[in-house]
Amino acid sequence: MTDKTIIAIREAAAAYAEAVRTTQRFFDRLEDSTDPSALIEYATLVEREKEAEEARLDALEAAGIEAPSIDESDPDN
């Protein structure tokens, strides 16, 4: 594994963690869960989390790092 690969994994993991923290901070300040603008903001945050998660998983896959799933619904188990 090259140093660039490890750096890519670290950066992708950090970006994913920040996306999750951003969503958490959104909930810390949320006052009205029925406000349409809050729902739009939440949808945007969820999309960013998904994109960051995909990038993290792609970086791990590119590095050849994987862990067997413990989820019983995994079709590979």
C-alpha cells in the first residue's frame, strides 16, 4: 500500500466524520422539525453524508481493505 492510498483513506474518513458531525450540529439547533426549510437542509445534509460515505468506502476498497460484515442480512453471508 502506498502512502498516497493511506492519505486518501484518512481524508475520506475525515470528510465522512465531518459530514456526520454537521448533521449532528443541525439537530442541536433544530427547533421546528416541520419547517420546510429545515427539511430541505436535512435532505441536503443526508445527501452529503451518503456521498462522503461512498467516497470513504471507495477509498477503502481501492486500498484492498475490507472487513466481513456482521449484518445477518448481508447476502454474502
